[in-house]
Amino acid sequence: MSPLARHLLGGLAGAAGGLVAGRYIFSQDITYQEPAPPLPALSVTKPLLSSRATQILAFGQPAATVPSPLVYRNHVLEYDSARRVPKWVAEHLTKDLVKQEVASRKGVNFSPDPVVPEQFRSTNQDYWGSGWSRGHMAPAGNNKHCQESMRDTFYLTNVVPQDIDNNGGYWNRLEIWVRGLTEHYQDVWVISGPLWLPQEPVKEEATATVSVENAQEPVKPVDNPIVTSSGETKVGESEHKVSKKVRPPRPAPKMVSYPVLGPNNVAVPTHLYKVVLVTDPLLDRPLLGTFVVPNIPVGDKHLAEFKVELGEVERGVGVTFHPELDREKVGDLCIQSGCNMQDYKKFQQFFWTRRLKSPWNMRSLERDWAEAKKKGVINSELEVVYNESRARLEFKEREKQEQEILKVEEKVIAPGA
């Protein structure tokens, strides 16, 4: 579908209509449909403007810059025009789709989506030299069944600034695990996106504030002598007691801090989230798992360490996910599946084998090899892959040089002929 067609679809149908249209056009639903009607509390309707409101908005209500949602061939998203990143990206995965190997990402380049006005776009220039990678929210790996679907994932509306190691490491493992769920469940719905969460304030020693009640000045003790029952005389005892109230210290304010990239100030998220919902005829109820991963390098950690309640992500994003899902009838995905991602060492072997097998050129191969050495993942199998790739690139380079020599010789011979 062309960008213009998507623009018209979003503009005419609006948020709800866009989702319904996307389902019929692509025959793929992005939310679990519960037979029961949605809860009234979750229903959002556009209020009718009073005559006074109409006067206040005499020149029109502030309008969204991009139609919502943006509907693509195999994913749907809401775009955050202020931060220049997606707010959420929704997918529906099945075994039949993810097992296909039709499309290739080679030759597919990142680019702005022309539907987004230039004023609110991010561009490749924002990322170049920033030290941050362009991280897919709908992964290219989920779209190998269709070259056009894969190309859609390279629109920058589907991309956030992501830590390079996180992108190719832990987050990649999480994406592989999600695809693997299609081996066990008929339908897998995924919603991914960025978060900007506050840092926990540094705890300081509490200092109590003391106040004196019913007195503007300290009450002085009365020095009249007091005779005790035993006949002992005490001087300096006060007959007035000072009432003191100790106030607890004020909590330190939380801070949200993040860098922005390039001329368009693309916001770098502090965290990334993924909401995973699965259904299957053999299950008595849907299963849900929600995960929040920091946007930093993450080592060998179990996925359950990043499991959170869905409401925590909803508060951070400002939306309600799967509003038609009856949450009282949802099970825990981690309890059912274990949330066991691929073994860390096996993944490292898989990741570096794939990376060393397909270098863009000799320079990138040597850079990857140096990084693998630095991380201490080198073994005999990877050395074989590296040497084969190096030999292949050297052969291509020799062929290229020989062709250039032949071209020069042909030009030299041509005038005499």
C-alpha cells in the first residue's frame, strides 16, 4: 500500500477505524477479541463542544500531525511526532508466517516515511555518528515472508535509538524467543515500544525538622524550687512541657533524563517494552507476559527479571493495551512457558557466526573480529568462519582489480586498433 493510501486510510477512519480496516485489508487481527463487550470505563468518546468551547477554538482545535494508527502490511503503529519515534508497534505472528524465508534485508535501507510531515520526521542523519543504532520495534526477522513487509519495517517510524549491544544482543534474544512461541501457540500478538522512566533518587540520611507548638519563642524553664515527697529540693525543673512534632523528610524528586540525537532531536528511550499475548485452541485462556528492558548492554539475565505488570507499561506509555481483553481471564505466560530464552553461550555463537559470515566488506569484517576478541567469544569454530569470510573477500578484491586492469589495457589497445 502506498504512503498516500495509508494516509487516507488513517485520516478517514481514525484510530478505531484504522484498526478495523487493517484487519480486513490484511486479514490479520492485532488484538485478542473477547466475546464480552468492552468495559465502559475504557470507552473513549469525543466530547461535543459547547458554544463557549467553539468560541475558544474559533480557528480550529490543535490537530495531530500524523494519522493514527499508521497501517503497514504486517504491523500497525502509533507515531510520537514530538519524540520522532513510535509510541507503540503492534504485530500478529503465526508459525506459517515466521517460518518462511522469502525476503532479504540486504539492499533495504532505512528511510523516513513520506506520510510523516518533514517537520516531524527523523532522518538517517540524526543517527549517523551518534553511537546509537537504529533499533526495529517490529523486527525485520518477523517479516521474512514478504519483501514488501520487510521493507516497511525499515521506515524510521518503526525505529528507536537503541544501544548497539542491546540491539544485537539481549533484545535480539527476546525477539527470537517471541518468534519461537509460534511453535507452541497458534497466535502470538506482540506490542513493542520505547519508555522514558525516572531514575531512582539517591537516598540521603533523613534530617528531622522540629517545630514548637503554641509558642513563637522557646519556653524558658521556671527556676522555682520544687520540694519532693522525700523532702529533697530541686531547682531548675520546668513546669512547662514543650510539645515537639517531627516531620518526615520530603522524598527526593525523581528525574527523567535522556539524550536526543541529530538536528531533529530524536529522543533516546531509557527502556524498551514488549507486551506478549498468546492464544491457542488447547489453552483454556490467553496468556500474557509484559517485559521492560533497560536500553543498555544486558548480559546473561533471565527474562523473568524484566517481567512487570501490564499496568506499569500502560502508565508509562499513556494508553490501554488490548482494551477488549478480559484481564480476569488471562494467565501468566512465564508460568506456562518458563520464559526461557536461548542459552546465552549458544546465542553468542549464533550471533557472531551470522555476523562474521555476512560482512559488508573487509573493513567491517576486521572490525567485527576485533570486537569478538574484545568480548572473549573467539573459539575454533568462529576462527573458521572468519578465515572463510576473509578468503572470500580477498578473492572478490582480486577479481575486481583484475577487471580494472583489463579495462585499462582495453583502453590502451583501442587507439592502435
